[in-house]
Amino acid sequence: MRVIRAAAAGACFGVQRALDLANQAAKDYPKVKSFGPLIHNPQVVAELAAAGVAPVDSVDDGYDGAIVIRSHGLGPAARATLDRPGIEVVDATCPHVLRAQQAAVKLAQTHGAVVVVGDPQHPEVNAILEYAEQAGGRVWAVDSPAHIPSDLPERVGVVVQTTQNREVFDSIVVALHDAAVETDIKDTICSATAQRQTAARELAGEVDAMVVIGGHNSSNTTRLYEICKAICTKTYHVETVSELNSVDFSSCETVGVTAGASTPESQIVPVEEYLERL
Ligand code: F3S
């Protein structure tokens, strides 16, 4: 069976940077925690915890040591709890996420109202909403055209979750205009997501089966799975190679491999090796 990796797949720049910063912090400081799971990848989070970088939801008053801020960023209220002697902040917020936070602040200051297009449950979106609110804006998170609030003012700033799907974003912008809401749009979608989606879409059309590797709790990996599944019915979303044991690839001559932006190389290679041995 021929195994083909998508032209763009696996850990993006922001995730790789967060992993490097966390691993370096584990060497530099005797005590290190990450504020929340560093990335949406259970195996990586477990490996980091074993190396001494365990995730915490908040920081005790008595804690002294380093804290790594994850790639999704942290809202201003939680960030403020880290501003005290004894705490060393290692900020692994992805620069693209930082750009979205800063754009939301500017839009809040300019228009007093900000729509964040993205998943309202996602920590990145929550942090962006908090920054915009702190800057004096009324805020809304919108994840589909059907969820556009009825109480929006005439003019709003719009910022986007970095990993948002472009078609969904475009459809929300159209729906805002249909609702006669004027928009000032800062397009903060990160190209890493789009590149992985385009490459996965292309590959899924050329192979007999697709394997998508990454956390089941990773929204960008799940989206890759959905894209591939719509094109190639034999598509499997796995976190580890052992999940492929029960899959029958006997009718396949080619299998494509892709991986979410939070999936490191160390999780992709074992899957490729397993498939090549079949
Ligand atoms: Fe950053 Fe884009 Fe990755 S926002 S964390 S480089 S998907």
C-alpha cells in the first residue's frame, strides 16, 4: 500500500513554538506548570506532565515557579493573576492569536462593539472576548449564520478565531450584511489551518483511504476529518497508531495521511510506518 502524506500536515509554527518553549522551560526552571493544557493533544499533554510541566486551571497564591501560557492565549483576568513576584511567565501565545487579541481591542476602542466569529466554548475565543470587553466593547461570539444575535448595533468590528473555517466565516459576514449590520473586518484566520485543509481536500480525492491524526478534542483536526470524510468515505480520525488495529485496509492501494496543527511529528511517523508495513 502506498502511503502519501498531505503537502501540509502536522504541527504548525505556533504549536511547535509552544512545545519548544515548554520543553526549554522544563530545563530552565525547577518548577513549571502550564496554564491549561498546552495544546489540544492528550498524548503531548501527558508527555509534558511526565516531564514536570503539568497543566493547572489557576495558580495558587503560594506558587512560585514558571507558568507557560498556551498557544491559544489567556484572557486578561487570568493573565493578571500571574503578575506577582515569584512567578516567571513563559508566554507561548501564538503570535497569530496575539494579533487577533490586539485587533479585538482596537475594534472595541473604535466601534464599542465586537463580534468574534468562532466557537464560544473555545479558550482562544474566550480570551479574545475578554480583551475586547476590557477595552470597553460589547461582545458577541458567533459560530454560525443562524446564531447572529438580534441586538447588534448598526456597526460592529469583526475578528475571527484563528482556526475558523473560511466558508463559515464568509457565510457569517454575508448574514451580518443581510441583517443590515455594517462591519469593520479584521481577518485573523491563520493560513496554517487553510493550508492543511486545502492539502487534505486534494489528497482525499486521490486515495482509497485517509487517516487523520490528532486529538479528538482538537477542533482543527476534527475539521480536517470532516473535510476528508466528505470526499473519501474510508476516513479515520485517530490519536495513536493503536486505534488503526481494527481497520481493514485490504482493499486499499493508496492511503493518505494528514494531521492537525496540534499534532507533532512524533505522532505522525508511527502511523505512517504502520501503514507502510501493511
Ligand atoms: Fe498559531 Fe495558526 Fe498554529 S494561529 S497555533 S500558527 S494554527
